[in-house]
Amino acid sequence: MSLEVLEAQTGNNPVATIVIMHGLGADGRDFVPIAEQLDLSSVGPVRFLFPSAPVMPVTINGGYVMPAWYDILGADLAKREDEAGLRQSQASIEALLAHEKSRGIPANRIVVAGFSQGCALALMTGLRHGERLAGIAGLSGYLPLADKTAAERSAASQGLPIFLAHGSHDGVVPLPRATASRDALTALGYPVEWHEYRMEHSVCPEEVVDLERWLRRVLA
């Protein structure tokens, strides 16, 4: 499945790539303004990729058709997961990463990031990628297929830096789901940088600052 991808660069001859996956019902344009707020000049020129999810019926929304990385089958995000949809989108992002590497950006200079569903997909893909990435950044999301992560993660991902941020008043992905994901990743040996903010299912200015600081570090 070929994805529609928006692309932006902070300069010529980029030395790193950040792939940002949007949340349910949005598209690749959603996180362009936030990426524009990031000052990564210390890293060098950076390429941003903003893929758009395919359009599909979403069960929890009464079958309404919208951009989605996978179906949401019910309010309990852990008990009923669209494994087939997750794996299909993972394959699409893997193809995007392969293309990026063919353009001269090595895996260890690529960050996969996402919000909500995009966060789940970033974790799904980044932990299973055959080469070590620079890191994974997840905003207001959770670890999908958590019970299969230990068996399916790649050896290359061991010790991979992970940034997780969440709102304490998130009514879409409840905070306990996020902290359980954090704890599961920590138990597997991943260095998780955790941030919690007084907000709902959103992004706040403090979060952008913290993300910028983390990105500068993992891409230094």
C-alpha cells in the first residue's frame, strides 16, 4: 500500500529524517505546524515526512469512513485490537523507511514519531525494524499488541531511546493505558523518557519543547 506523503526539509542535503504519523481522522498536514516549531539547527538539515493514513470505516465511530492507520474496534484499546490493520500499516511505514534509506539516510539517523494512533504505529514499527533507529517518539498513545512485543521486537532495537508524552486528562487514550505502555517498555529494557502534562488528548507548548530537546540529543 503506497502512502501519500508530505515532505519538508530544513535545508539542503539532510542528515536525518523524522517520520511523523498523525492520529485518527487527521492527515499528513496535521503535524506540519508543530514540526515547524522545532529548532533542530544543532543537528543540521532535517527532512520531515508526514504520511497520510488510508481511508477506512472505523467501527467505534459507527463505521464512518475516515483516515485511520487501523480500525478501532471498541473503547478498550487493549482487549480488541485490529492486528491485521496494524500490520498492514506497519508494512507501509517500513516501505517508507526503506525508501528513505535508499536516499542516503541511514537507519540510525531516522526517528519515527506519532500522535495517538500514530504513536501506536511508531512503537509498532520502530521496535520491530531490523536496523537500529535513532529513536521513537510517541505522543498521547499506547503500545499496541503489547503481549507480542517481547517476542517480535528486533534485536537491533534493544536499548532504543523512546520519548513518551501524555495528558493527565486524556479522555481518548486514558492515562493508565499510557503508563502501562511505559512500564512494559521499561521492563523490556528500553530507556523511556516520560512526560506528563495537564492537558487532554492534545499537544501543549511544553511538550514541544521537551520533544525538541530529546530530538537534539538522539540526533546529535
